[in-house]
Amino acid sequence: MALNFQKSLGLTRKFKDYEIRKGAQWCSFTDEFARYAISRSRWIKKTFSHIFAPDEIALQTLIWNSPFKHTIHNLNDEYEGCMRAIDWNRGRPYIWRKGDFDELMESGKLFARKFNSIVDKEIIDMVYNRIMSVNQGK
């Protein structure tokens, strides 16, 4: 809808020097890339300040068109690439519960979204206790 409105006003954006990419806003970057992104903050603001959902486009486009592209964990699947267990099929996103503990532990993901202590505090305690027990085993 916003794109159609912009077109009706004769507004167009040209992205001829780089390929636009999108991805999950929940992602992790290395310190080196974060410093690179900060050094490009003026370009990011100029390019993405009036774009719908810039949090899912700006940094993803920057890394894709940078010397850091080779550091992307998975180039084909944005959710696998962000190493987060996020379930959009059972919710918006789904809130993890105690019964999902094994699924989370076997997911191979480093992070998970979404937890809610009002819905199920026990899953939060279970994940916390697992992390603490692994850390104490070192």
C-alpha cells in the first residue's frame, strides 16, 4: 500500500549500485561488522530512512554488499542464518512453553524467541537452568 502511494506521487528509489536484501531483524553481527556498519551510518540513514521495515532491510543489505558477505551463516534461509528458534507457524510468533523444551534444546539454535513469564515461566527456568548447568560443567 505504501509503495503504491509513493508511485502515485511519482516517487521512486533507485538501487543500482547494490542488491537489496531482507532478513530477520533478530540477528547477530560480529564486532568488526558492527564497527563497519557504524562507519556507514550516514549512508544507512540516507538510504533507508523512508523505507517500510528498514530494520529488516538496512543491515541485511549492507552486509550482503560488503566485504563481510562471506561471514553470513546461511545465505539461503534467513531464519537458519540468524540461529534463532522462532516459530511463526504456531503464533505471531509462538510463545515457547515447558512442553517445547526438548525441541528447543535439539534445535541447534543459539537463541530463541519468544518467551513470556505470564504464559509459562517454567520454560524460562528450564532453559536458564540448562545454561547454568552447562556453564558449571566447564
